[in-house]
Amino acid sequence: MPLLRTLPLVLLDAETYSRLWSLLDEGERARANRFMFEANRREYVAAHGLVRLWLGRLVGRPPAALAFTPVTVQGKPGLVDGPPGLDFNLSHTEGLVACVVTLQPGCRVGVDVEPGGRHIGADVATAMFAAEELAWLDARPAGRSGPDMVSVWTLKEAYIKALGMGLSLPTDSFAIQPDMPRLIRDDGSLPVGQGCRLWTRDLASGHKAAVALMGPEDRLATDLTVEEGLADL
């Protein structure tokens, strides 16, 4: 099953920040120090420290000893010498970082998190959403300017991130049904013989999360587990 771990940044006190910083490698620390604003630096450190702690627990290795390498042309990271079936993805936004992991062979995962109250303009939806998604929004009480926009946005981001294709995939080339979320059109982006399972969650932190799991259909009959914080890591 996909395992989603979130870390609200309100929990990131000085001691926790120092702990996460100590887990990063030289390259990660250098990238963190290049951020102009402290808030962006803290978000980066929290995200990459969380990934190390979460993966370290799941694969039984010291978090600071983990090494990463791109596994797609677009740069989706993977774990060097990771166990068969391991795939993971991270996301960060204002006030929250998250990491999702699957250990199911042949499967890939993606996650997106956004503030629940984020405003996404109707012009952005018109330019980036598929016709089926726009029709769904137009039938909602608030139309293209309401909170349902965040549901569509996070689901689409999670799908793209599971594929590992980044911005190379046109966002209107596939369509998602946000109610009991499912992929209703992929235009060939989903590999042959693969299916897609989608989840959305309203988190206690006030954020919305979406997770996409891709793989053989017989391996998608599972559910999403969500945990928060670092208390057990």
C-alpha cells in the first residue's frame, strides 16, 4: 500500500530542524544554503530530512547514509541500491512537507500537497485543465473559482509526478474525475498494461493531499495509509 508521511512545519522547532539538517549530504546542504529566504530553506531541509527518516525506517538503513539518483529523464529521484519495488515521491508547500512511498513491485507513486484554501484563478484552470475537468468544475456551486479547483490541481500534479515526466506532459492531455477520484482519459501517457489509483485527503493541518499509484491492475487493490510527524522516526 502507499504510505504517506506528512510534516507540518509548525512542528519544526530548533531541535528538530538541527536533527534534519544533520541528516543531509553535502549537496543537499549546499542547495539549502542557496535559498535566499529562510522560509524556503527550512521547507527544503524539512522535506529532504523527512524523506531520509521515512525511507531509512522503511528500508532499515541509517537515514544519513542514504544516497539518491535520478530514475527518469526528468529527474525523479530514486534510492541507490534500494529494495525491489521501492518508489517514492516528495512534495512541499507553504506550511507542510510530505513523502509517499510504495514497496509494491512494478508500481510508482506521486504526491502533491497544497494549502486547502489556496486560490487558483479561473484563467489558470481554463489554460491547464482538460475539457472533462472544466465541465466538472462548471457543474460545481463555485464553478472555476472555488475550492474544488485545489482538488483537481493536486490530483493532476500527483499523476504527473508518479509518471516522473514533469512539465513535459501537457496538463490537458489527460483527465481526472475528482469525485471518488479516478483517471478517465490518459491519451497514452499511462504505460500499456498499467492502471492508476488515486486518493485525496483533507489533512488535519488544513492542507489537501493527493496521491497517485500506478502499476499492474492486480496490484492496485490497496488503500492509502497517512501518518503525521516525526515522533516515531
